[in-house]
Amino acid sequence: MLVSAVSVALVSHLCRQQYAELMALQREASQMDEDYGKYLLEQSAWGSLQRIETKAVQELKMRSPRPDEILMVKPD
């Protein structure tokens, strides 16, 4: 009976430990999901067409071609 009582106490303790670890991992997973969502938003902001166009004009001094600079190439 003593062995049974100690076994029950030990198993209960191990279950509580495992449950606490599970909760910690679930919190970590939730935080990672939240961070991933933020990174996706940041990625879309950095890759937006308006930002790329602004950088091209300001930093690379690029511009759209004038109509007389455009050549139409016809396939054979």
C-alpha cells in the first residue's frame, strides 16, 4: 500500500511537471505565431511597390523612360 501511495504521488508530480512544460511551450508557440505575423507585415511593407519605386528614384536616380526612348520589339 505504501508503494502504491508513493507511486501515485510520483505520477501526480510528474504529470504536473509535464503539464507545466506543455503550458510553457504553448505560450512560446503563441509568441512565435505573433512574431511571425509581425514579420509578415514588415516584409510586405519593405517589399511594397511604392517603397521600391521611391528608393529607385531617390537612391538610384532612376526614372521612367520618355516615350521617345521606348523601343517596341516584335517577335519573328
